Amino acid sequence: MTAFDTAVEAAAPPATGLSATLKHARHVVTGNPITGFSFTLFILLLACALFGSFFVPYDPLATNTAVALKPPSLHHLMGTDQLGRDLLSRVVVGTRLDMAVAIFSVALVFALGGISGIAAGYFGGWTDRLVGRLSDTIMAFPLFVLAMGIVAALGNTVTNIIIATAIINYPLYVRIARAEANVRRNAGFVQAARLSGNGEFRILLTQILPNILPIMMVQMSLTMGYAILNAAGLSFIGLGVRPPTPEWGIMVAEGAAFIVSGEWWIALFPGLALMLAVFCFNLLGDGLRDIVDPQRRT
Amino acid sequence: MRSIMLKRLATAIPSLLGVIVVSFLLTRVLPGDTASYFAGPAATPQAIAEIRKQLGLDKSLPEQFARYVADLAHGDLGNSLTTGQPVVTEIANRLPASGELTLLGLLIALSIAVPLGILAAIREGSWIDHLCRVIVTTGVSLPVFFTGLLLVYVFYFRLGWSPAPLGRLDVFYSAPPQVTGFYLVDALIARDWETFRAAFAQLILPAATLAIFSLAPLARITRGSMLAVMGSDFVRTARASGLTPKTVILTYAFRNAMLPVVTTLGMVFSFLLGANVLVEKVFAWPGIGSYAVEALIASDYAPVQGFVLAMAILYVALNLMIDLLYGVIDPRVRLEA
């Protein structure tokens, strides 16, 4: 970390503000072709999520029994499902919900786990014990099973899927934030901040948090894939999203009934989209980690 | 050795307590009124009050918790609304089906992942290393229910090699006399080869699905820890002493490299127990996962809660076993304790 920061400072000319940020972003994306590729894929997914509903050829909810269960053709590039809905439109529009669940749950767990982990590592003592006990308890459950239980108890909605996904990722974030904050609690810059009369919470937010942000960003990218898988798994077993909402997990579940009679396209395309998204986040996370933390390179 | 085991057992107690508290709390945060939820939509106010009393919901929270723990101690997890059966009996009846599936899946995963990881590590940069990397990266990206469906499509619909994905045994066969509840083992005990083959044919696809899923973390950690060990001083010394590569790799490196793999097993079990639910749904497998899913769809809460608790207790027990296994593999752990 420190070595890397110094290296960048030494290499980069004293650019300021936006141009420095852009320069660093270019370095991150072009440094490794795989990272560049996954970053492009990420932009594409984001575009589908934001603007997908404007350029899909058909209404994702419009049924048309005349063309039900048709294999992929020029009119329907991914075929149609049992109600004659266009699968391409459904897969593209479904991106929004899947990405939203992943992004919101990761943001939530970043806020909860990140802050409490930093506090645990920085203050130690009872804060540390409390946070540690909480995350140990969560870890004592098989995580997907716990998510099922939480959604069942809180109620069967998309919001609760986001909450459940955030809770099962909590221990991971706590562990990393705690370890990173712990090694910095008495670093020179922290002592300097303390000496100049800053309060503990101010130090936590202005000195510690910005320093561990890069490593937390990597973690966010890595857990994003897991969050998508988890949410899709929950909707596959019938939790959260309800038909006819286009969402990848539930679309695979709908296609599952037709696999045994050979209509493969209904389950295949949403499944592939899901896989691609997870793959993208995993590669992105690995690439970011190589840059942020070269020692953990695999 | 006994004191170590007792010590390990003691470390499991806080987790167990946490699990029980959380599963108690999960029933208390049910949206709306728990009693009317249990009574169903058509219940009269008297019936709801009756059920409230029956469930002990008119008591204070600590009292309710005491009652909950007391019920647990008697092995009482409540009754299922849809079947009317006690949850404990149903879970106990269905556990062998899930157990057989999960264990076979893990066995397949281990027998592929460990050799693959070792080969990838000792031939770093070769084609097998790249293969390992590809498998690991795709393995973690594949949704487990999607893999299952792909396998069904290829091996049932396209090739016709496997039977229809509908449960543990084809309708033409009857279950072997129950000894362990594992059809494969029971069929072997009864020397019923025909049933063994039929049960195996049903089991292999879901087990392979679980195996593909758990292969990735196992292969990754085996490769990583093997690489670290192969670069260590004692392996260099063993090599310098003129030992054969086989002895160096299997006797010196392998045993040491197994420690992180055993640790990862805990995480893999967490994944497997969750993935089990999805795989059971895909293959209509009559295990506890599909039991929980059916109950979830029917808003039948007691089975779901019982399932979560049973899984958590099982998981705590598995982690305990892994800890003990760790002591067997690594003498240093024994000395420290």
C-alpha cells in the first residue's frame, strides 16, 4: 500500500483535481487487458441497467401466445418464453433489477460493515468485542440459509433481499476494515491529527477511512458478484421478485420447467447474463486488487 | 488429547448460543402479528387469541425465550402447517437424502480439486496451471442452479444418459431397506446391485453440480498453499538431500499444504449447505432443502425456522470437526493446546 502510494506520487507529475483522477483511472484500466475488458463489460452492464428499457425491441411484459416457445430467430434473437414474451428484451431489462440489488446491498454493507469494522479496529476494547461477536454469530450460519431465513422472517420483498444480502456479507467487510484500521491506529499521520486537536471520530472519518477506501473498493467489487448470485438464488427459489417482473434468477426458474422438454433458450440466456455479470465483477475485483495490493496477487 | 477436544468443544458453545438467539429473534420479527400469521387468514379473533396463548406470545420476551429453549431441549421445533407433522421428524426423515447428496458432491470435488491444485502448483505456468485457473474463474461465476439445468439438458434431454431429474429413485424401483438412509450404502448392504445402479444414476448429476460449484475454492486454495510450501526452506532442504520428487511432494509438501485446504473446507461447507437448497429444487430431490423451499412458498414458517436452525447447528458441528481434524494433521496445534 504505502510503497505503491509513494511510487505513484513519484511517477505522476503534479497534476491536480480532475486530470489526476482521470490519469489514475486510465492507468488502472489499461494496466491489465483483462481489467480493461472487465471494465468495458461493467460499463455495458451499467448501460443496460440504465437505458436498456429504452432500446429493447419489444415490451418485456407483453405476451403474445401466437409466438410462444419459439427458439432464437431473427425476430427474437433469444427466442420467446411460454407466454410469447421476447427473451432478449426481458434479459436486457432484467439487468436493472439485478444490478440494483447488488449495488444497494453492497453499499449498505459497506456503510454498516465498513464503519463498524473501522471503529472496532481503531477503538479496540468493548467496541471490538461487540462487533466481533456480532460477525461471529453471522458466520456461524451457512450464509445462503441465513439469507433465506431473514427474507422469510422480514417478508418476501426485494428490499428484504437487499438487507439479507448485506447482512450475510457483513463479517467480510468487518474483518477487512478492522484489520486495516488496526494497523493505522497509531500511524504517524493519525498521531499528528490527534496532536493538532482532532476528535477521535473526526480522525476516524478524515484520516482512517480515506486510507482504507481503496482496499474496501476491491472488496466491494469482489462481493458484488457474490451479491448478484445470492439475490438470483433467492429469487430462483421464489423469494423476493414476483413474476412477471423480468429478473434473471426468476427467469431461469421459469425456464427450468422447459429444460426437460428441450426448450433450452428460456433458461440459458438469463443464466448466461447472470454468469457474465458475476464473471465481470470477479475479474474487475481481481484486477483492482492487483493494483491496490500487489502482494496478494495470485 | 481429551483436554484439547474439550477445549474445542467449548469454543463451539458461543456460536451455538448465537445461533439459537438469532433463530429465536427471526420468529419475533415476523411482519405483522405472529399469532394471526400462524392461525391463517380465515381465523376468528378467538382462535387468534387461543393461538397466541398456545404459542406463549402473551408472555414477556425473556419468558418466551426460556420457553423456546426448553422446547428446543426436548427436540420440539413445532409443527408444519401444511403437513401437520412435527418439523423435527420431517427434517430427520429428509436429512439422509441431503446428506448423501452433499457428501458425494464434496467427495467428487475433493478428488478432482486437490490433484488439480497440486499439479497446477508443481507445474506452474504449464497448460494444467492455465486449466486450473480457467476452472477456478468459471467455477465461482456459475450460478449453481444454472449448472444443474445445463447438466440436465445435456445428459438427460440431449444424450439420454441419465434418468429424469425427479428425486432419488425411479418409480420402478423401491427404496432399499433402511439402515443408514443413504440409498447407495443401503443398497450395498442389501447387495441389491440393480437398486444401487438406479440410485447412483439419479444421484450423479446433482452431486456433480455441487462438485463443480465447490471445486473452485478448493482448487484455488490447494494451488496457492502448495505454491507457498514448495517455495519454503524445508522443501529446498529435502530436495537438496537428494530425495525423490515424489517423496518431496507427497510426504513433505502435501501434508503441510493441506492445512489451509482443511480450513477452507469450513467455508466450502457453508456454500454447499446453501447450494444444496438450489440443487434440490432443480432435481426435485426430497431433501431438507426442498422441504424448506416448499414451506417458504406456502408461508409455513415453523419448517423454515427449523431448517435454518438445523443447518446452523450442523454447520457449527462441521466446523468443530474441522478443528479437530486440524489437530490430527498438524502436531503443532496439539502441542499448543
